[in-house]
Amino acid sequence: MGMAIGSNACRMAEDTRLDGALEAGLDEALTALEEALYDLSDAQLAAFPIDGRNNIAWIGCHCLDNLDVYGVAFQTGQRVLPEDPRWGRWDAAPGTHPEPGDDYAGVHDLMDLLEVVGAAAQSALAVADEDDLATRVTWNGVERMRSDSLVRTICHTNAHVRQIWLLRGALGLVDGASWPRQHWA
């Protein structure tokens, strides 16, 4: 995957089939998450700028967990990352809400994990054809069509990237010069 910051060499989904459209969407989601995280400090990542809400570290780990489940496990039958209940939904279980002082991966670790999980998802998709993507699979008791799970992780990641940029703004980190140039803003 590598750093794509400032690169306008995004994948295009022109005149394509489902697999090509999913490849373009996955590439955009991974790039957007990378852009949102890459230049933060570990302290900024772990800060809680809005009381009672998630921090960027939790959102990043949550996105990686989701990508691993829907972009890798539903495609290959195996996860890349160990299962960790902390990265489930905000209201997933008592005692799993992120709190100031919790232990999170640092920015460099998150970027490394993003590269590994992103590459696994992209590799699984690269070998899939239309018939594979229409296959229904079951992971941990949940049945989905493979293409549905990919659409879910693409949309999910992009939704959380917007939250990360909101939190970056709350931390005073967003101005016209720092907004990502990848997406022609």
C-alpha cells in the first residue's frame, strides 16, 4: 500500500465490473484512512477532544478491526489481527468504552497495521471474480455475500474517516493547508 499522501494516482472504476468497482472503493477508503492518521502524534491520537466521544486511536483500531473482519475474514476465512473486543461498537460491552489513559497502538504501529490488513484485503479481492463476490459465506455465525461485506467495510471506513477529521479539527489540527490534497480538496 505505502504512503499515497498527495498522490493523485487513485484507481478508477470506469467501465468496470463489480470487482473493479470494489477495488477502487477499497483503495479510496484505505487511502482516506491513511491520510487521516499519518501525521498525528501519539498524544494527538490518544487525546479525547470531545468529552464522552471516541478518540482517534479507538476509531483507527475499530476501522482496522472492521477491515480485518469484512475485508479479509469474510473473503479468506482467516483474520490477520487477533480478535480484540475493545474494537467492537462503542456500546458493544460494559467496560469496553475508551477512556483517557487507555493503552492504544501508536501512530507508526497503526500505520503498519493498516498496511498489513489493507494489503491482505486488497490481495483477497484481487483474486476474486464476479462469481466469488456473489458467494455467500459465514464468519462467526454471520452470513453475508462477499461483495456485501466489502461494501460495508468501504462505507464504514469512510464514515469514520469523517469523524477523525472532525476530531482533528477539535484538536486544532485542521486548516486549509493541512486538508488532504489527495481528494482534490
